[in-house]
Amino acid sequence: MSAPLPSPSNPDSEPLLVACLCAQWCRTCDAYRDTLVATREAMRIGHADAATRFVWVDIEDESDLIGDLDIEDFPTILLARGGRVLFFGPVMPHAQTLDRLVRSALDADLPPLSAATLGRDVRALPARLRDHATL
């Protein structure tokens, strides 16, 4: 079964964006990149009908995408569908944590975060990453 085509009127038809914000100098991030790739592959097998985009963002090399966000802890994960942010924040660098978050988002168990609780740069991040190369 193929994923529904994206529709501007139906954000649920948009692929789930899984973005990892890290830094090249961070040794934890080096190891976490493998975790992100493994989670991507597990989702392709276990949720073959779900459209997902996994991206890696180096917050220093690609600072134009980050805007004025101050990322202090790594890894920081953004989960979004369409323009709706479902999760944004640092996570423990364990595969189980990322797996659980992504599965919750794919199963629609993560409601969108309130725009009032998110800063302007976090709300803009999904649109800024729309054309970012996938992992």
C-alpha cells in the first residue's frame, strides 16, 4: 500500500519529518548518526506504508536553517508532519528512545505541540527543512 499523496489541506498526508540536530564536533552525535540510520531502516520494514523523511542537520555548518535557535544538548530531535511540530527537544542517545518517539508519531499518538509553546524559529523549522537532503 502506498502512502497518501501530500495535500496542503491535509497535513496528515505529509511525510513524517524526523530531523536530528547535531554538531560535527560532538562525539555523541557521531555515534547517534548510526542510530538514526538504523531507525530509518527499521521504520521502512515495520511501517512500510508510512512516508518518512530522515534528515541530519549540522547546526554549525547549516546554521541558516536553524535561525536563532540555541541548541545546547545533543542530540536534539524534531518530529513534524506538514507544518505541525509533534516533538522538539533533546533526547537520550539511545536507539529505543528514538524508535519509541518515531513509532508514536507514525501511530498518531503524538498530538501537535501548541504553537503558543513553541518559539517562532521552532515553528519555522519544518518549512526550512522541506528541501533538505534526506539521510
